[in-house]
Amino acid sequence: MRLLLIRHGQSAGNAADRIQGLNDEPLTELGREQAQALAYRLRAQHCVDGLYSSPLLRALQTAEIVADVLGLDVQIEDRLKEYDPGVVTGMRWEEVQAKYPEIARRWAEDSWRVPIPGEEGADAFQRRVVAAMDEIVKAHDGDQTVAVVAHGGTLSAYLADVLELDFRKRQPWVFANASLSMVIPGGIRPRLALLNDTCHVDHMEERTPLWRSWAGESG
């Protein structure tokens, strides 16, 4: 089995440098173009048998564009939603610095070890993501290719589990908008075959806000 892990295209929140979490905003025009480019790449390189998506609009719109090109139905999985960062949801980094200066200072040092009022919690987040991904894998046989459209934090939580890394530590990757990664489950242990590949969108304009590289990319 091949498990294609896709981060959504650029959203309005990404373009405004907001910490999105569960904040529900649509794709930008660039985000839609990124999703279209990804869809054509998938059609050329993979025979995709199933397509799953987070219900948040930026992921769902990406998945719908992919589904239209590949002739698939989108299966929505609520547990694929992004991490809930509590009171900082929807805020720009400058706003966090102004309203919660201690959180901002400590977050830049170690994001997961900074308590934020109302947040989901790293352990609970990873448990729900891994449970959803494990069910998706079990629902498909070994010859199938399945695509999952979700969020940077969601994909990080799953990959950390697959690679047996401590999710509470900063991970050695950042997922770009419309990036493609691939995990091959099964065997003695799962294998990471592709990570954050963006060759299909490299010609498009995009930048990564600094806070996202600090915070494990809650978007």
C-alpha cells in the first residue's frame, strides 16, 4: 500500500500569516492553483484508489479539486483536523507577542512545552490523528494507493509516530502548502518514501512565516 500525505494549498489564513488551528478559512487563488497542479501530478504518477480529507475548508477544497481531476469521491474524516491551539487561534504572530508576550517568548524556544489556555494538548492530538490514519490504512489492501489531505500539524503527528520520534520535540521538517509525502505501511516497519515534495508548485510564489517553523506549523 502507498499512503500519499498531502498538505492543503495556501489558505486565506496562510496568506495573512495567521495561526490557523481550527480557524476555518478557504483557499486563496494561489492555493487553488497549487491544488490543481498537485492533482495533475497525482493523475500522471499514481493510480489513486481512495481520497480522505480533514473537514476544515482549506483541506476539503484542496481534496475536492484533486477529486475532480481524479474522478474520486472525498471521504471526510473529522479526526484529521488541525491541532487546536486554544486562545491564539486566528492570531498573527505580532498579535500573540502583544497579547501573550510570555507565550510568544517561550514558544520560540519550545512550542510544545508552553501551556496555552484552551489548547488541545500534544498527546491527545497525536492519539486522534494516529487512530484515524490507522483505520484508513486497515480499510485498504496492500496494492492500493490512498491519498489523505490534511494539515501540517496533522501530518507531523502521524509521521512522528511512524518514525518513532518524540512528537513533543521539534520535528526535522516543515510541510509546504500542497506538498506531497508518501509512507509505505506494512512490512517490519513503515517506510517514508517521499517527504515534502513540492516540485509541482515550485514555480509558484509562496513564503513560510517564521512562527510556523518554530511552532510545528499549526496550519
